[in-house]
Amino acid sequence: MNHKTSSLHSTRKRTTLLISLFSILALAGTGFASFIISEKQTTDLEGNIEIGEVDDETTTFYDVALSHNTISFNPSKNDKSGRVRSDGSDDEVLSTTLTFDFDYAKNLSSITVQLDLTQGIKDAISQNYITLTDQQDLENGKVFQVDGPTYSSLDTSHIGNSKRSGLTDGKGFTYTIEFGWGSLFHYKNPDEYYDNDDQGKLVSDDDMITTLNSLHSLLSPGDATTESQKMKVNISAQIN
């Protein structure tokens, strides 16, 4: 796993703060927690999210991919000042878009996308460090309607035209997996929360370091290339 290096700086006790950060967050350089989301289909790429099971018993899937291979809980790209700031590398990236084409759409009622989360990600969400849009639906299997009656409550907005030629009845699929910052940071990047939020500015340097170190521990519990530390995006289709 590539450890992210971003800098936390203070206008108070600057030297002491930087020394303590190097010792406390040795595995993360001088920054706060980050993790990698890597796409995988048929190649063996390192990362902590990958395309998992693609069930093609009822249809054929093509070009299954994630738009970004890195999700990074780091400072915002343009934040160059304050206690928490970017050092110009590995800036904040909180989403990745799943896309694929599939055939025989008229035979299908729905597409299901299911996301297996690591325990660290689950804990970071439950402890309000981060959020995941549609978390419950994704963990259980989020269902998207392909065809069916107009009164159906299932989502059809992510089904569109296929970009692939030569299919019998091809359709395209697009869905963005979106993470965010949690209520612990008032739903803001910590660089904004600790430097600009009225409550965040009151947090001491020591408490800030403790919080960010705890977040790092949740998101970087060990070797992120092992199976237990990988999130998996699983895809299946249901017939009419």
C-alpha cells in the first residue's frame, strides 16, 4: 500500500507538533489517514477495493471498471495553509464510478450491485469519521431496474445506452460509489474543520492528532493487500 504524505501544521508549538507527528504517525508520514481503492477485473492489482464476483449466468457483462483507482482521505488539493493542509501529493478523492455494459436487457428485470466493506471501513463509518452514500443498500445489494412496469419503485436512472457495438440488446450501467466525511468533522474535510469551523478551531493540537491517528488506525489496520482488507464490488443480474 502506498502511504499518503500530507502535512498537519500549527501556528502554536510548531516544532513540538511536527516532532510528535513524525513519531505518532510514522506509518503515514506527517499526514492523516488515507487508503487506496484499486480497480480489478482480470489483472492482479494491489488495492483495497476490487471488482469481485461478476455473475454472468443470466447475461453477459463487458468492460467492468472503476473510474478512479484511488480513494484518498487526505486534505483538499487547494488547501496549502493551516494546521491540516495538502503537501501537493495524494489529495482528497472520495468517489469512484462503476461502469459496464451488458447484453440481453429485455430478458432482465434488474441489476444488483453489492459492496463488501472491510471491518475498518465499517468501524470508521459507525464512529462517524466517514460516510458512505447508500451504505445499507450497497451492503445488502442495491437493486436497479432494467425493465418492468412503470409503477415499480426501483431506480432506473443508472441504466442507459451501451457504448459497445454488436450486442443483441445492449445497455450501459453507471453508478458512483461515494464516500464522505462524517459528523465528527461536521461533514467537512478535516483541513476545513480544524482550520475554519468554529468548533473545530477550538480543538487542541493534541486532541486533533489523537483523532486523526485513530482514523488512520481504522483505515490502515495492516497489510491492505490481504483479502481481509479488500472491499469487493459484486454484480449480478435478475431475469424477468
